[in-house]
Amino acid sequence: MDGSAAVPQVLEVGARDAQALVMDGAFLLDVREPEEWAVGHAPGAVHVRLGELGARVGEVPMERDVVVVCRSGGRSLVAATALVARGWRALNLAGGMQAWRDAGLDVVTDNGAAGVVA
């Protein structure tokens, strides 16, 4: 052993499976930047940008599965890995909000209007 900590394995889930998990009670965590969130996000998602996740991790419920999303899946993988390492059941939405949009799923703004993925 070289003494380095093992990187936790994070499961990835597609957009339609992510939506089904959320409909069954999973917590949808969007870790994008505020300007990305403002123009469009998945309905029911909770916004905690990646740079604030450490300070706001208490807002993420441990008793539920957590589906983490960003624009394309990179930042959300970082966030999901950090959550799994701390005991959460977190999954990465493969392809991020781009995959969500491409699957034909709703993208909305805070006022409920149709949104876009920036």
C-alpha cells in the first residue's frame, strides 16, 4: 500500500433514470454556477454551486439518494465523489443538463418559464 486514500466509486445515471429517481424521492443537486442556473435548470433541483458545496453540505439530505448534475457531467462527478467519500449515496448524472435537455426533459427558470441549458 502506498498510503493514498482510495477514490470512491461513483455510479453514473442517464437523464431518464435520473428523472425517475427524483420522482421516487431522490434529491436533485445542481452544482453549476449561478448564471447557468438562472437561464435554466431541472424542475425541483436545488442549487448549490460546486465552490460552495463544502460550506453548504448540511443542506444535502443524507437519508435520500442524491443525483448530482452540472452542464456536462464533470463538475457533478467531482461533487458526487466528494459526497460519496463523506457518506452520501450520490450518483452523477452522465452528460449533465445537456443530456437532460437532449432527452426531452423539462428545463425551467425560477419563475417556471421554459429555460435553456447554457
